[in-house]
Amino acid sequence: MAIVAGALNARLLPNGTVETSFTPKEGVVLRPMLAKNLDTAEQDFVNHYHLKPIDTSAFCARIRRDGTASVPVAL
């Protein structure tokens, strides 16, 4: 299976929804995925993007604090 390196980007919208997108290093932007809140998005980070729970907690804390965050991932 091919591994695609890129960045996982997440943004907290004013209504509490979290918009998540994966941007491969090749520069193609894929359609964003929406989660109804940060708790649901946290499950997506673990299940779909294979982040470790400890990394996911830190990622969510940055999203909560700054409203947006990005982390390198390989899928």
C-alpha cells in the first residue's frame, strides 16, 4: 500500500463544527470533512487519520486554543 505524506488541517468554525482536510505534499487539496463538534473530530483523527491518542489530544488542544491547527501525517 502506498504511503502519502501530507498535512492534516483542522479549523473550528463559529457554530462548533470542525472542518478537517488532508493536503498531500503534491499540492492537491482534497474535499474537507466536517464533524459536528471537536469530540467527534477527535474520533475521526484516530480512526481515519491514524493519529495516536496522545497526539490527538495535543492537536485538539491547539484547535481549541487557536481555532486552527495543522499536523504532518502519512496515510
